[in-house]
Amino acid sequence: MPEESESPPSVTLSGELPTKEFLGRTGGVGLLRSEYLIRNVGLSWAADATRRAVADHVSELHARLDGRPLWYRFCDLEARDVAVLADAPETPAAREDNPIIGRRALRRNAGPHSDLDDEIRVLAALASDLPDLGLVAPFVRDEREVASWIGALRAQGCAGPFGAMIEIPSAVSRLEQIIDAGVSYLVVGMNDLTGLLLGAGRGTGLYDYHHPVVLDAVRHICLTGARRGVTVRIAGNFGREVPSSLPELPVSTFSWHYQDWAEFRPEDEALAAPDRDMAARLRKASDERLIAAGLMDASNAVRVAGMRAETVGRLG
């Protein structure tokens, strides 16, 4: 990847809409976490207001990027997050013992009241109008899930490009097959991948981005992507120490979270100031609704999302 060595990192967005000047300092949007757009609207994909808000946000972001890549990740709300949206139907399915591995991401299509088809229709139409928009499948288990998702988008006239999050150990094992399913872009989801590889909860002493098993998996994904001609980006709520643990990778391999951008590039602090705390505010508000509904213990608020103490601490 020699041509990437001098390229800037991409940015991960969680509801923010940075200025054109800031985006010009990046290699594009490596990951747009659409669930934060849903949290901001407060309604599910079944609502007209949600579909309009997401389409408007993606279109405006695309215009500000001036031809740089924009990779939209399909909604990755857990079932309990959906249950506290204003238009959520009453359903006992929200009470999952292990929500992080429950009915979320593309898996929500298997449950009642699924709104995945609504998201597919809207994004397929947007991708037809916005040439630099790529679509990413979250929390995929294997190539069958990816192929089914791509097939549904193609049935709506979407030609791609398509990407996949690699954050489940089985996806690491089936990496070649996932690429063969029609994927040209891979995002290493460090938050979930670390916890699932190590069997460790976020915020515990066993959760360690730097564990050799985690770093070996990341290197395997990057090497496979390079060999297959597939772009790989690494995203997560990590600090400067993670890139330091992978010194062989160019900075362009990483997609830094917008709220943490100034930590990596202090010279961009003023440009990265607008909406800097938006993701933490949206997550905090969502967690407060979960606690009120009895779907989350107060001691787990915010930190279960993997947000770093520094990020949450700025809320005061």
C-alpha cells in the first residue's frame, strides 16, 4: 500500500456534520455510524421523518466531501435501543440477556417489526444518486449474511460499492469468502472484535486492544485486504496507543473518531470543535431512556458503547 503512506486518515462520524474545511483534512468518511442519526431523530426507519433526515444528512455530507469517499454503515442499534425510540412497538424481544450479541444490525430482519427493508430502499436510492457513497454491512457473521444483504440492495437497483464490518471472530475466519461475496471495503471494528476475541466486557481489566490475539487478527485482515486489492480501515474508540501498537500500518489505514480527532491532530482542534460532544450526548440520552425502561443498569451507562472516559468526561 505505498500510495497510501502519505494519505491522511479517514474520519468516523456519529451524527456530526463537520465543515467542508475539516473534511478537506481527511481521507474521507471511513465510517458513518447511522444509528446515531436514528438516535438524533428519535424514531425508527419506519418513520418518514427518519428517512428524510438520514437522506438529507448523507446528501449534505456527500456534497461537503468533494469526491472523497463516504462509507455509510447500516444501522447497528441493539434491540433494546430500538425499544426506547418514540415509535417503538411493545415487544418482549427487547429484553435480551446479551444485547451485544443479540438481534441487532442485519439480524433485526429476523424479528418482528423489522425496518431493515425501509433502510435498504432509502440507501439504494441514495447510492444511485451519490457516486461516492459506499454501503457497509455491520456485525456480519459470514459470507451468507453479506451475500443476502448485497442481494437485497441489488434487487433495489444498487450497484455498490459494498463493504463489511469485521468485528466477529467468525468473520475473521471467513474473510476471503466475505470478499468473494462482493465486498471491496473492510472495516475492522476494534470495539466489538476486541471483546469477542477475548471474551471480555468493555470497561473491564480483561478488555485489551493491545492483546497479541487482537493485534494478530488486525494484521491478518490488513494483509488479506492488501493481497486481495480490498481497502481496509480500522475504526474504534481507541487512543493514540493503538496505532502505536501497529507501527507497520500507514496512518491512512485508520478511521479516527471525530470526537477524538484533535487528540491525534492537535493542529486541527478548532476545525474539529463543532459537534465534538454530539455522539456522547446522544449516547447518554439513549442510555437514560434505557435505564428508565429497566433495560440497562445505571452502572453500565455510556461505557458499554466503548466510549473512552476522556470523551464522556467532557460532558461534565
